[in-house]
Amino acid sequence: MNSMSLFFSRGIALHGAMFIAALLVYGLYGVPTPDDFGIIEIIVMFLLLGAIFWDDLAQAYFQLSCLAGGLFIPLLVGALYGHDTGDMLRDMAAYLILFLPLFYRRSVRQVGHLYFYLLTFVGCAFSFRTLFSYGVGLWDIHTWISGVPPDTLYLANSPEVLFTALYGIGFAGVRFIRGKYGEAALYGVLAFFPLLAMTVMMQRAGIALCAVLTAGILVHAMWICPWRAVILLAGIGLLVWGFGATEPQIVSAFLSKNEITGWNGRDREWGQVLSLVSQDFEHALFGLGWGGRFENPAVAGLEVNYTHALFSSIVLKSGFVGIFILGGAGVFFAQRLGRGFSASLLLSPLTYALVFPLILGLLLYASYKSLGFGLLILGLALHFSGEILPNSSKKLENPAQAVP
């Protein structure tokens, strides 16, 4: 039975179908971090609500407790401080996103390996929307490196774009090592557009992680098939040399941005967060609450309601209590991932395509606020559980081993 017939034969296929529809709408018309709640957000929310399929709640008691405690304690604090309702709702939505595996594990099992293709669809859709926003200016490199980018939605910053680039690079390398050059070329094309979107938006961290994965593939290829690794290395070297020779202004722009902005004020942002939460015992314990705003040195001192890392955001908004609650949920999640760990996962390109964008959200980018961040957490849970595989409809023989 192929994956599609397996999908439609399930009794809860409607949940999977609504989940697919939500991601299609989100990729084509959605925004990772919308400022307003419009018709697209309502449609996506309706579809996602319809896609929820609860598992045995008795097995999810600890996760539900972490979700409820981490959600409502900062809500009470924010309400007591009189924060803006819209800001509080946005912060709560970002926190809910971290618990997507709790809501959608069963639904995504019906989708099967198509789930990862849906993630690449969203990544490609965001990439094309970024590139289209440049219009004819896309062909003028000076447009990339000067002024405010026309993609004011910053779609290329979304974790799905980096995931798609890493997914394409990883599987292109694997297919090339195995001598499947046609498939390798297709995966290379898949990686090209998100790489281009990140380049025009000067996304240094994403490009750097793609380079790290490429280097890892080359090292692995040297061990498995040295002569193919030499060919691959020569091809990559030629591309890099050609790019640097024909488009030196892009390379100069990246180097110049690195010299001028460095860490983009992330260190000063952390200093401001720690200063705010250490002003008294109440702030150290509970933070500013959902909706809390502060003058962020990482955005020229403007008053905003976010930081550029999940860790600093939790410290700011919910203090020590929030760290304790989310840390407990994280340890529980890591333990469940550890049950399905195997050495083969370390050699899977999918592992790095899922993990690298999550690391950026944890440490450097505000991508933790987007739906895509939760989608990657969900994908990571399912990847480690073995419930769905990127190129197979194989399921666990014992579903109880799954990661909830």
C-alpha cells in the first residue's frame, strides 16, 4: 500500500487533510510573525484547530502541566502590570507553538513522509515570495546590499527557508555519494532558491550553517567514497571561486556587515534583559509577564516586546519560574528523543535540517515566535521516534514508543 492510499484509508484522515491545507495556505499567503490578525491567520487557525487529534491525555499530564503553568503564570503577571492585550496574545501564541507535538503528533502520522515535503513547500513558497518582492531589482545586486529590503515581512528569516536549504544540500550530497546524480541535481535545485533568498536578505547565520553542513558532507564523502568526494569538492570549490570572482560585491557586503554589526547587539540585548529581571525579587521570579516591552539595544533602542532568542525571551517574560517550567518540558522532550536515538540519525541530513534552524531560534533569531519553529520541533519529534520517515511510509511496530 503506497503512502497516499495509506493516508486516505485512515479513520482520522480529515485531521491530516486539514493539517495539509493549513500549511499550504500558510506557505502561499501566511506571515511567520504577523502584526495583525487578518483573514489568512483566521483560516490557518481554523484549519489547525480542526487538525488537532488528542492522544491519551493521561500520558501527556506532565506536558499539559508545563503548558498550562508556563502559559498562565506570565499571563497573570502581564495582566497585573497592565500590558497591552495584543502583545500578551502574541507572546502566548509563541509559547503555544513550542508544544505543537502535543497537539499534532497523531495528525501528522496520517500525513506520513509528506510532512517533510510540506515543510520544504513552505520554505520554497517563502523563498519565492521573498525573491518576487524584489521585482526587476532582483537582477541588480546593488539592490540586495543597500537600503531597506523590499521583503518587509522578512520571510527569508523563517526557519522553514533554512530547513529547505539544508534539506536540499544534505540530500543532494547523499544522492551524489551514492552515484544518483540526477536526484542529486534535483535536490541541488531545491536548495538553490532558499539559499538565494537568504543571500539577498544578507542572512549570515543561515548561510554559515549551510556551509557547515556542506563541509560535514564532504568529510563523510571522503570516508565513504573518496573519488566522488574529490569530484564534489572540486565542483563546490569551482562554484565558490566563480561566485567570488563574478560577484565580489556580495562577498564584500557580507564581510562589511560582519565588521559593522558583529553580533547585531545580541550581547547588549542580553545585558538589558538581565538588568530588567534583576531589579527586584518579583521580576527575577516572574519576569515582566506576557506583553512586556523594553528598550532593546539590538533594534536601535526601540521599545519592542521581543528578544532575538528564545532563552532571553523566557528570562524576560517569565523569569526563573518560566525557565524552570520550560526547562522541565525541554528535559522531558529530550528524554523522549533519546529513546529513539541511534547512530544512523547522526548521519541523516534530515536531522541537521531540523536541528540547525532550531539552534538559531534558541540563541540568535526571533524565529521562535513563528509557526515554523514549532513545525520543526514537531518534525524532530517524529523523526527521532521513527513514526514517519522522509522517504518511507514505515511506522513503528510499537506506537507506544512514539514521542508525544
